[in-house]
Amino acid sequence: MSRLVILIAVILVAWLLVRWFVRTPPKQVITTAKRAGLLLALLVLAFLALTGRLNWIFVIGAAALPFLRRGLTLLRFLPMVRGLLGGAAGQAGGAFGQQRSPFSTLETRFLRVSLDIRTGNLDGEILDGAFEGQFLSKLTLDELLRLLQECSTDPRSAALLAAYLDRHHSGWRTQTDSGGPRETPPEHGMSAAEACDILGVEAKASKAEIIQAHRRLIHKLHPDRGGSTYLATKINQAKDYLLKHQNAP
């Protein structure tokens, strides 16, 4: 019986940690992890000092150094891990009535850009080109402008990257000869899956849920609030598509 209680407690704690990880901005996750690591190191140091085994700190430090270096390298994959866990948490949460994903996603040939609906953080994974596998937040402005040149062959990717640059690097257009790509309206073709990804709702979302998700997104990505015409148009198209084709009550 006691083992069952411990197992339930462990599962509950793990679930709460995953929920916190998914819903917390990456910078705060990294900051919290660093503080927790420092606190753990201080506790270990105090324990070794009190027990007269302080010499063990050098042995532990030497053994842990390769793992620490590898862990710092893996931090660049944090947005992707958050996205995967967010999707898993959303599926599991559906059993408890949670129907909305914490992320809104737009995908083109070169980019998969996600907006954390709760925090407003915008980031994206690069799917093609010289920077494939990296994340927009990890690139310098010069690298982003080089990526923009690569995206010139795909207007959708160029418009999406320009929207990211407008949000995170205001004034970047003055550093390009052409001033960057113009704000052209997105194409009208849209699938049900894409519309759901953009609004972050389930396929069987109700009319109220669709309208609420649209309102939350347009509030964060409206051109007057650091968004762009491209993003706002895509959000509006997703809402119109779902309200028309989903037969929501």
C-alpha cells in the first residue's frame, strides 16, 4: 500500500513539473534550473563539509563536468522540447476537459513558428537551408537577415520571418537594401489541421472556444501590438475557416 502511495505521489509531482515546464517561458525555466542547481550544489557542499568528506567535491566535480557541458549544449533544444511536451500535455489534458493547446503554430517551407499563447513568446525552428535545425531566438540579427535572403524563394517563409523580425528586432528593415519583403496577404487556401494549429484548438472545438482563441491571439499579434498584417490575416482566416467548416455549435 505504501508503495502505491509513493508511486501516485511521484506521478503527481512529475505531472505538475511537466505542466510547469510547458507553461513557463524558456528564460524562466533556464533561470529556475540554474538556481536549483546552485542550491543543490550548496547542499552537497555543506553535507560533505559536515561529514569531513570535502575532498569528494573534486571527484564529483570532475565526473560531472562533461555532463554539464553537454547539458548546456542541449539548452538550444528547449523550445522544441517544450512544444513536444505541450502537445503531450494537451492530449492528456483533454481527458480532463482541457481543449486548448498552449501554442499557436504556423508552418512554411523554411520555418515552423510557435507562439506561446499564455506568455506571448514567439520562436521558431528552421526547417531548411543553411540554418536548418536551429531556432530563431538563437540567431543573431545578421544571421536572421541571411536566412531572410534564403527565404526569398518562398514568399510565405519570407513574410513569416519578417513578422518575427518586426516583433523582436524593430528597425531591422533599415539594414536591408530593399527594406525587407512587403506585407502581402497570405494565400486563401487553408486546411482544417492548419487552422486548428494556428488557433491552438482541438478539431472538435466549439464556436465559443474558437472565438475565444481568436480573441486571445489577435490581442497579442495585432499589428498595433508588435504583430504584423501577415500574422493577423492568418489568424482571421483560421477563425473564419473553422466557423464555416467545423459546424461548431
